[in-house]
Amino acid sequence: MDLKNLTISQIQELLFSKKVSVVDIVNFYLERIKKLDPQIKAFITITEKEALIQAKNLDDKIKKGDKVGKLAGAVMAVKDIFLTKNIQTTASSQVLKDYLPQYSSTIYQRLIDQDAIIIGKTNTDPFAFGGSTENSGFFTTKNPWNLSKVPGGSSGGSAAAVAADLCQFALGTDTGGSIRLPASLCNISGLKPTYGLNSRYGITAMASSFDCPGVFAKNVEDLALLTQFTAGVDPKDATTIDNPVPNYSELLDKVNLKGLKIGLPKEYFTDPINTEVKTKVLEATKFFESKGATLVDISLPSTKLGIAVYYILVPSEISANMARYDGIRFGRNTDNNPDITSYYMNTRGQYMEAEVKRRILIGTYALSSGYYDAYYTKASKVRTLIKNEFINALKKVDVILAPVSPTTAWDIGAKVNDPLQMYLVDAFTVCTNVAGVPSVALPCGFDNQNLPIGFQLIGNFFEESKILSIAHQYQQFTDYHLQTPNL
Amino acid sequence: MSSSKISMLDLEHIAKLARINLFESEKITFLPQLESVLEYLDVLNQANVENIEPTFRVNDQKNVLRSDEIVDSFDQKTALSTAPKTQDGYFVVPGTIKK
């Protein structure tokens, strides 16, 4: 049976009507991975053995009539910065090569508890530091739409795996755009939730006040289903909020597009945006207008400061978080050092990738004596401005609509030697992380090279159900998200 | 570059503070890259932040407390299982005091 491009509910229909078994589903994806991943290179580890054991157990449960989880039959890829017990977790860095965690990250475990099946661990920039996967300590993932292009990053392996139909959904993290950017460049849907909705426990820490784990899927309906299980307070992450988790799936049709006020921030429709991206995103706004929504011009004036704020505060937090990698309790180390300082310097110098070092150095500089106020304090104050601008704008409009990436996918290698150019690809995504508000990214067309274009809907704190509902209704009337690459 | 933000000495100092040994080739590559990033950050000089409080966390949580109860944790073998070097049930750490 052809299982190509099925969503979770479609595959569950086949499963529960006994037309396929879970083993059939897993084998379908394993075969696709074996055929296609040698070119795409989405996966660092393929968990064939674990997946088949899980599948067989689940089939037995179904056969016996036992109760199964809400994600039975759903097959996931997991960004390799999520700790997965007894499954290699490298964070795409040589620092953690061969690392076998003793425990699992909370949101991965919550999905497993619902009988989702892990098919593999995906490539990313090391410790999620990057926007293209090219910084990975292992290899670069290719964009399934054009193998000479980047998939975006940092969660590029997860996005490419979903886009190439090597799994049904994937876990990623978004610290400055790392879910939305690759989702947009690969023509899939991705949710960066409100900071504090999804637990960060068991995920290698990048910038602890920014990191937002979330999901990639083939449509918004699946994002809603999955977020139902990932969301919610976790005693192991003190920044998760103890709010009741809404039933996102049931709320997908709730928002009335008629009379909805959609804010279009002028700073997101200007330089550095590419003309074709702008045209397609504006076409999406016309769709909402045709359904009775009102488009409102708004301004988020501090947007132009977003990248600077981000590249002070995030490296600062990175420099503190990365101090734990000393090769003593876990990770690789070096021998024959004359003293402990040499031991640290050589161990970290030997295995950290260039971008890992660069970010630690920028953060150490920004936090060092004499520079702290000029960089860290100043940026933390501008963070307040950016956050307040979102809060004030969302008093006037119901939701904000903007492009995700200023351009479509770029050539592999084009920006690798210029870190600043690479940082600027997140110009339209970082501010939501600076502020902490949620954003969903979804496809809205293609450029003249048939490369995907996406837009994002940004809501107020914990308004995931609202933005998912608006995005879902867009997908009921459009078929951009149904387009798949020729592989 | 007369107004350079970072010199080779600064870079070496920062690397020492961060406990990262840089290869010579990395120093040569990183210096202009960090210079251009730091120059870009000057855009923040445009911002008027007078009377603005800094934001260190985006939600309004205060201390999150839990009761002080003993819960299950790793046994010694599991806790040590990822360490590159162990001895007699301990992590092996390089000497911090010279003999």
C-alpha cells in the first residue's frame, strides 16, 4: 500500500481499519530513508532496531485489543539535541560523538508515551548554533526541493526529513528561528510555541531564556495534535508555566476569520526581503481579506535591532551554558595535559566546531569586564522595547502576519565564510524569541526556481490555539502545503 | 583598522577566559569575523533605553518551589556510564593543585 505523504490522522485511519500494521508503516519510512537519505543526509542516527521493536510491541497491543496511545502509528524524527535514553545523542557536534544519554528529554518522552515511534536522530548545526546545518560537526543536510540548496537551520535535518516524507513529523527547537526558517525553506509547517509552553528538560541548552522546543509536521492539524502532548508544566523545567493545556485540535475551527484584524508590520515587508517572497506573502494576506479579515498596517520599530539584541544575549547565555562541556562527566576529552587549565583548553579546543567557539567567544566578550553594560545590559533593555512593541501591537490587532525568511533557500556554501550574513537570515524570526511570543510558520507558494516560500502568524503569549486555528483555516482553502518535492 | 573593536591580544584573552584553545588558523579567521559582528552590534546605539528596565526572562515567574523529598535517581553505575574516565566509582578529574 502506498503510504506516501500521509498525515497522522490519515495513517491512523489505515492502521485502525487494519489496512496496515505499525510494522508496515515503519518499514515504509525505513525503506524511504535507505533510498533517499544518502542524498539528503537528514539523519545522523537511524534507529531501525528501536523503531521495529516499538512497532512490533504496538502491533501486539492492537491485536490484543489493548488501549494504545493517541499517536499510535505516528513516526517521528528527533533533532539530535534532544536526549534519547540509550540512543546516541551528538548535538551534531564532535564534542558529544558516541554519547549515550542515561535519560530522555521530557517532550520526546511524552510523545513516546503516546506510542509515537522514533525512526532516527536528525542533523542540526552543532548544539543548534546556526541557520543552515552547514556548521554541523558531521555533514550538511540538503534541501529536498533542490539538493544544491540548504534546508535552513538549525533544525534542518528534521525539516528535510518531514519534507522528504522520511517520517510523519519531527521535533525541533527554535531559539531564533530554527523551526520556522527550515519549515519555510522546506515547505512544511512548524510551531515555535510561547516560551515556557514546552519543557526544555533534556535538550542541550543553547540560550536558556530563548529556547523553545516544538514540532514540524505536514500540516497545521498535525501540529495541533502533537502540541497537545508536548505542552504543559514540567517539574524538571522551572520555566514551564502551569496553565491548563487547551485541546488544540478541537479549537482548530474556532477563530472566525470574518472581522479578524491581521497586523502587517511594515518592518517585515522591507529590506532585506526578496520581491518574490514579498509578493507571495502578500497573496496570503489577500486570502484572509477575501474571507472577511481586515488588514491593518502596524509598526514594530525595534525590529531592526532584533539581530543585534539576539547576537549579544544568546551568545552570552551560550557562553555560560557551554561551560559545562569539560569532558569529565560526559563527552570527549584529551590526554597528556600538564595542568587542569590546559586540560580544559585542549579538550574544548579540540572538539568544539568553529561556530561553537565563535559564539562562546562573542558571549564571553559581551559579558567581560568593561563591556557588560554596553552590550549585555543595553541589549536586555532593548529586549524590553521589542517585547512591549509586540504586546502593544497585539492590543490593536488579533494576530500579526509576516514572512519567515527574507529569501528562499540559498546555495550550500554561499554564506559559510561570513557569519554575519548567516546571522541576518533570521532577521524576521528572532524578535518573537526575544519577546517570547508564539509563531506558526506555514507554506504559501514558490519562487521562479520552485523553491518554497512561507509566512508566519504571530500571536500573544499562550495564544497557540488562535494562531493554529487561523493557519489551519488557510490550509483548508490552499494546497501549497500539499506540494511535495520530486525525489 | 584604527577603530578596531578587538585585537589579537583581546581575542587570545577572551579565548583563555572561555577556556578554549584556538588553532592558529582559527585565530586568523575569527578575528575579522568577530570584528564585523561587533561592528554590526553598534546598531544598538540607535536605541533610546532611558528609563527602560532590562528583561532577563520573558514570563513573569518568580521562584518555583517544590517539597524537599527524596526521589529516585541514577545509581552510581548509571551516573558514571558516560564519563570518559572513572576510578573506584568516582569521576576522574585532572589535578587542580601541583605536587
